[in-house]
Amino acid sequence: MPPWAPGGAVGAYLVGAILIATGLSIAMNWKARVPALVIGGLFLLCVIFLQFLHFNAVLHNGTDRTRAFEPLALSGAAFALAALPPAEGLGVGISRSHDEKLILFGRLLVGISMILFGVQHFMYAKFLATLVMAWLPAHLFWIYFTGACMVAAGLAIATGIQARPAGIMLGIMFLLWVVLLHAPRVFANLHNQDEVTSLFVALAFSGSSFIFARAAKSQSYMAFAGQPAKVGMRSSN
């Protein structure tokens, strides 16, 4: 909670309850549009009122940058999820134009965050190499490779160019990290909350990537579906 907010423990319980309620609603696809908007707004507010209070640290410290841009990326994914068309089962949208703007906003938040995460793979390559599984050779190579993949995927998602394959491959990469990297670290130290959080952040990023792969397909379909109507209107005139 922000240092100026009264009753920090109460606020933490409240946020926890919101996370549980919105998470269940989204997972069960029960009126999920509003919870997705709520969780997107909550994460965005956390970035603004918690992380950016220490803006100088975010600029100059890799740990603080990661702590700021992780919820920023999850915020963007939640907004995009809320904007998926009714066919996805998330309920009736506000309007197609508003939904497209919401997806664009989410794409930019996630894309910029992924680019930053990828750049940090190059900035802190030696440290990150120590986290690579011991049985995997060429640790530095994998850090540089995954960093380049994150930059490329971030650019694709932010610009909408090849966003669908980028989202799918990025989602698979994060899912592999969950299974091969994070899960063994969690089971080796079940009481380390940092490891547990890292696992679920990676899992959330995997789901977020798949959301943008689906959103890219939906936007392509909507653009294609709208074309015949315009042609028909011109021909009838």
C-alpha cells in the first residue's frame, strides 16, 4: 500500500479479495469483462501510485524497473481481455471502436514492457545466466536468445505486425519457463514467496501472450468481416 494510505493491512486484504474475485470470474468466464477492466485498472493504479513514486529508482535500477513493468504488462493484458469481441464469451462490448482502442492501449503496454524486459536480458546477462537450469549448456546464449525473442515479440505486439504468431511463441516460451525453470525452484524451496510469485508472474505472462494472439486474430476477422458491407454500400450507390 502507498505509505500515505491509512490501514495498510486492511488495504492489502481488500486488494487480495479483489484479486481472488476477479481471478475466479475471469477463469470461469462469468461476466468477465467488468472484472478484467477492474483488474486492469487496479494494476495500472498500482504502477502509478506505488512504483512511479520511486521513478528515479525505476529509471536506474533493474529490480525496480521489473517491479513496475510487470504489473503494467498485466494491466495491458487485462484491458485487451476485456475488449475481446462477444464471440469470445466475455459479454457485450461497449462498441467496436472503443474495444479496438482498448486493445491498442493494452498492446502498447505489453509490447513496451516486453521490449524492456528483453533489453534487460542484455543489460544483466551475467546475473540472469546464473538462473538458467544447470543441465542446459551455453547459459549466456539462452539469455541473449530469449532477450532477443522478447524484444521481437514486444515489437510485434505493440505494432500489430505478426502479432498472432509472436503472441503464440511468446506464450509458449513463458510456459516453458514455468515448467522448466520456475517450478523446480519453487519445489526446492516451498516457503520462498519470491519464487512462488515469480512462477505465477511467468504463468500470467504466458496467458497474456495468448490473449494478444487471440486478439490479433479477432481484429483481423473483424476487419475482414466489415469489408463486404462497405463494398455493398458502394455498389448500391
